[in-house]
Amino acid sequence: MSQLTQSARMNKAVPGQLGAPHSMHTILPRLAGEALAAGTFVCTDSGDEVIAPVDANAVLLKGQGFLVHDASAPAPEGDDLEFQDGDDVAVCAFGPSIYVECQETMARDDKVYVVTAATGRGTIRNDEDSGNATLLAGAVVRSYFVHSDGRKVAEVSMQGMATGATGPTGPTGPTGPTGV
């Protein structure tokens, strides 16, 4: 009985929280290249650190995934973000679902667009916002929540996302090394 009570009282929809067991996700260890919030979509910078995307190419060519919430870390104070420049971070690159912050109201089965504009970089929305957001192909919204403080959070499934080079000449394509 106490476990049911505990589960019923767990925080729901914390940005960066995985929606399924950790073992069902592809998690990448990375270094933060700037201050970032859990649940932010990140890409690699000119080196090996991750930052929020600044344009469509960053999402499409250098996209890594969403930052995973670190439940063992102390809660950020005031306006501080969860991760600081140089922190070790975990990035969810693929998996059943992760909770992420939204710029607008979302609905089940909405396509996921990653915001690249100065305000809200790395959060998501359901349209391209006049070129200020880029489609994250294969990612869809599974559920949506509004917290009592007004924050909007969506559970995003990343199981339909392609990982790695999967085009016609990539390693899994018909003319790639394993193709004909």
C-alpha cells in the first residue's frame, strides 16, 4: 500500500524525467557548453560540448537529444538552471519518452518542433513558428500537462526517430557498406 501511495505522490512531468525505465533509452554522457535546463534539446557545439540549438542545422545535423533530469543534484535556486557550463550531463538520444518543456499548448500525436529562437531555445512547440523552430522528425507528443505555476510540459516519444546515418549511402542504406 505504501508503494502505491508513494507512486501516486511522485512529481509528474518534471522536465528531463524519463517516461520509462532508464534501460529502455539510449543515454549519452556529455559536457554542458553553457547553462542549461533539464529537458532542453541539445546539439554539439564546435567541439564536444552540448548547447541549445541556434538554428535548423544545429537541430538536423548536430542534434543529440534531450537533457535528462538529475534527481541526485540539488534543486536550482532562483533563476539558476539545473546544469552549468562544464557540468557532466546525460542526454536521452532515443527511447520511449522523456518530459520536456513546451512554449505552447500541445496535444497527443502533435509533431515536435525544436525552438531555435533566442527565447526558449531547446524547448518544443507544435509548428515551425515562422522559421524559429525545426521539425524533430519521428518525435511525437504522447501527453501534455500544465503545472500549477503555468509551466507547460509534454511527454515526447522518440521511438520513431532515426539515429545515425540511415540514408541510401549510410551504413544501413541499400548502397552502404552492408547494402548491395
